[in-house]
Amino acid sequence: MDLILPGSGLIIWQLIGFLALLFLLTKFAWKPILAALDEREKSIEDALKSAEIARNEMANLKAENERILHEAKIQRDEMLHKATEHAKQIIEEAKEKAQQEGAILLENARHAIQTEKKAAVEEVKVLVATLSLDVAEKLIKKNYTTDAAQKALVEEFVKDIKVN
């Protein structure tokens, strides 16, 4: 049984060694260990506080980003609306300008046609006058005194005239 139960001297020496070790540890090591544990606890608490602050800041930044994104979408919609309105206005102005220019061109064409018509009428008048003078000249040259001779002459002139 000696192997299972230690002797009383051994127990006393182990107890003295343990108490000496405990005294030395409390005297020299316990305070630095507790200080290191306190420092570690403080650093963990600081890290947790920093993480909480960072999480709150991230939530604030996310809310701010969403607000900015919402404002940007509103501005984009306003810009698109303004651009659409501006494009419609430009198209409408172009249509009006094209109609005005078309009306001016049409009026100029009518004026040109009228001028050409007047010129053609004047040319026909000149031609008729020339023909009349030619007829009168021929009548004077022949000096017809009888009606039958004058009628024959007029019929001859009518046959000579070519109508287009």
C-alpha cells in the first residue's frame, strides 16, 4: 500500500513547496498576470466599442448613400423629363420653321409662275401685234377694193397661220 498512499513527510514537503510557489507567484507573477488580463479585457472592450461605432457609422453611411442615390434618381428623372421636353420643343420649332419655309417657297413658286404667265401673255400680245402688222402690211400692198378679194385674202392668211 505504500505505493498508493504517500508518506506524511512527502505530503508536508509538497505542501511547503506548493505554498512557497504560491507565495512567489502571488508576490511576483500574480499582479503582472492580472494587469495583462485587465489590459486584454480593456482592449477587447475597446475593440467591441470600436466595432459598434463602426457598425453605426456604416449604417449611417448606408442610409446616407441610399438618400444620395434616391436624390440622384430624382435628378436623373428630372433631367430626362427636361431633355424630352426640350427635344419635343426643338422638333416642334423645326416643324414650324419647315412649314414657314415651305410656305415661302410655295409663294415664290406662285410668284414665278405668275411672272412667267405674264411674260407669256406679253409675248403672245407681241406676236399678235406682229401678225396684225404683217396682215395690215400685206393688205395695204395689195389694196383690195372688193369684198370678195379681201375675204379671199383673209382666208389665205388664216391658212398660213400655224396654231400650236
